[in-house]
Amino acid sequence: MRTAFRTAVATVALLGAVAVPATTAVAVTGSHAVAASAARTAATTGDARYDGYKLYAAPGTLAVLRNVPSDGGPEVWLRAVSTKWQQTDGWAGRVLAKLDRRHTSAVLGGRTYRLTGVNTARPMLEIATKSGVEKHRLPEKGEVGTLVRTVKAPDATFLRIYRIGVRDHRAENVHRQVSLGVLHAKGVIAGGQHNGLYFALTPTGQAYSWIGNVNGQLKTGTYKLPNGVLAKLSKKNGQWGVQLVRNGHAGPVRYVFGGPATAVQDGDTIVVLNGDGSFTNHVIGAAKQAPGVYLGA
């Protein structure tokens, strides 16, 4: 079983998968009525309607996530697609079920789909199986972006890079069409990890991934990185923070507020800090990669 992709996000974490105990729900029937409703909605709203975020939820099942309260959201359309579906194939397909404020759960193919938090700012799609539950936040209109490229990671997964704005990009970690989680870098760098594979995404859409270089001493103080840059770890109100210092020049302190990890960058040097105080560093383009050396408090 693949574990959760822990994300550190500049503004908000999207679609981060989290394993929690499985839940149950009542199966939804009447997909013909749902399909008719979908046709009526499309006809009345036209091309201006937000198509939504496409999530390949299970073999042959596509979940289209929409979060536009003024246009019927939050809602999730579950559609039948080919088992060889790709992002470029679009979302057209027979409607299997629709989740919204009135109908929040459905059971399809042994999976329970549940729409939660419909009256909050963070509605979620929960997909429960025997292995646990994946949780995916419904992105708002403008948070999805346009696919610009795909980058292969060292563990055979892929990062799909989406452009939302000039200094606003999103990267989705994908394995066999299954979304493992998303980084959202708006204005500042974002970082996270999945199964020991670390990721960093810059606001301009540059993506990096690596394995190792983890320092687990969990001590505040100064660490010397392989290229001489210093990483200073601190704690504030119980939250870990990291600051990079190059040639005596100190950069901003980034704390792990509102998420399980954070990231900071100074030129060719990137540090991803986990919420427990462990961190990893990566020097872009360097042949020598190694964990930081603790110099003291």
C-alpha cells in the first residue's frame, strides 16, 4: 500500500491523499436521472461553466470535482471511462452517480465515495476501500491550471505541472493514473514527500525530486549543507521553522504552519522541512548530495 503524499503548500493543499479508517455509505442508484440532469445543466450554463478537476479515481471511473457554490457546487460527477483514460481524453463519459449537498455518498465497484464538508470552505471527496480512505479537496475555479509538462520522478511516479498564473503553478504526483497528492506553489516554493521521495515546486513551475539526504536529529540549531550553505532550524509555538544562510546573508524563515511540511530555497539550495523537525536538502545540479552536518545550537 502506498502511503500518503505529505504536502507543504504556499497557499493551500489540493487533493492530498490521506489514509484513515474506512467508512461506510449507502449505494446511490438512478444514474439515468443523473445523466438527464447533467444534460440540462450543461445546456443552461453553456461554455462558461467550470468543467472541474479530473481525478482518475479507480480503473474505469473518473471523478470530476467542482467547487463553485454559485453554479451548484460543491459537487462530484462520477463517470464511466476507458481503463486506458488519459488527462487529454477529457471528462465525457456515462454518468454513474453525482454527489452534491443533497446526495453525499455513493458505492461503485466496491469503493465508497463520500462528499464531506459541503458547507465549509474545504469540501472533500473521500474514497473508501478496504485499505483505508483517500481524501481529495475540491479545487475552486482558477486553482486547476493548464498542463504544461510531465516530469518523471526517481521512484517511477510522475509529476504533472500545471500553470495557473505567472508565479502560480501546481504539480500533481501521479502513479498509474492515480493521484497521490498535489503541491501548489503560489508566490513561494512548495515542498513535500511521498514514501521517502521528496519534491519541490517553484512558483514559476520548476519541479525537483530526489531521494535521501534526510537529517532526523530533530534538534534546533545550525546545519551545514554540502555546498556550505547553512540551514538554521528553530521552533515557534511548537512549530518547526527553517532559514537558509549563504555567505552571511540570511533568507526568510519558513514555518510548518497549516500543513505537515514546508520548503525554502536559496539559489541552487532547497530544503524541505517536515512537521516533526526532520528535513532533507537538495543542491540543484550538484554531483555531491549529502545530509546536513549539525554544528550546534
